Amino acid sequence: MVVFGILIALQVDNWNEQRQLRSQEIEVLKSIKKDMGNTIEEFRYLNGIRNQVLYGTKGIFELAATGDYEKEELDSLLGLTFYRPTFNNKQGAIGLLFSSGKINLIRNDSIRERLQSWPGMIDDMVEEEAYATEVFLDLYYPAVAKYVVLDEIVELVYSTSFFGTKTEEVRYAALPLEPDYEGLLKDRELLNHLRMRATNMRISNEEITDLILYAQKLISMINAEINT
């Protein structure tokens, strides 16, 4: 009877421990699911920004091809190409998952393997994004700055941003400068830098679309795991 009682007690302890581990696992999975949902929202937002850059790029090339442009239209298109989308990479639950070793709480091998692949996929996307920013800062913007009066573009575009907010721009003294749009639309180097940046934007959009599908699949797997 004593031995039987000890076995029962051990079984109860083991059951309680497994229940606590399962409870922790579910909390971890819920946190990951929330992180993934927030990341998907940011990805879609960033793709929207890139689509604006691509729209501006296409418009500039069309004006360059015809040589026929209106100042305000060209200023608007140039302003769109100045957007620089960047992923903030704030994934608290997933980062904690690896740093704390809590990934071992996840029993489902498929979910665990997909999570282990996620940071590397994010790094690849961020690397492409960083290169696009480098092209902008080091090549494209310096080329554009030779031809435009930035104050006019900022006032026109950023005060009515598609982000849904209006930024009150500081007014500076008018400069005795005139933009050289004809020179801009004929600058081979500038147009090539813009074209390269557009290619980078498309690559990032495609990578992010794949990441969204990957994250959605992971959320679906987590939902199934939580409900079992």
C-alpha cells in the first residue's frame, strides 16, 4: 500500500508538472502569435510605402521618356522616391524565445523548426532593405540634390503624406535657386540609381510577401496547436 501510494503521488506530481509546462507552452505560443500578427501588419505597411516609391519611379521614367512634365507633378513624384521604409524588427516574444531557451517548451517539431528559420529570413530581408537605403543615401539623393530645390518638394509632398498624417513643415527663407528639371530628366547616372533602387524595392516586396505567407502559416499551426 505504501509503495502504491508513492507511485500515485509521483504520477500526480508528474501530471501537475506536465500541466504547468503545457500552460507555459500555450502562453509562449500566444505571445509568438501576437508578435507575428504585429509583424504582418508592419510588413504590409512597408510594402505600401515601397509601392509608393515604385509609383514615383515609374512616373519619373515616363516623364523622362517624353520630356513633357509639369513642375508640381514632377515634384510630387520625386517626393515619393524619397521615402525610406525600414523594418523596426521589434519581435519581443520571438527574441525572448531564443535567449531564454523557452523554445524547448514547444513540443510541436514543425512549429519549432519554422521559428528557428524565422530570424535568418528576417536578416535576409533587412539586408536587402539596408542596401536600398544605402543606394538612396550614397547615390540617388546626392544626384537628385544637384537639380532640385528640396524645400519645395518637402512642402508639397510631406505635408500631405499618404501615411494619413499631416506634418507641419517649418518655412525657411526662399532661396535664389531654380530647379533644373530638364537636366535631372536627362541625367543617366541619376536615372540608373533610381532604377537600381526600384529593383531593390521590388525584391524586398517579394521577400516580404513570402514572409507574410510564412508567418500566416505559422499562426495557423499555432492556432491548431493551442486548440488541441
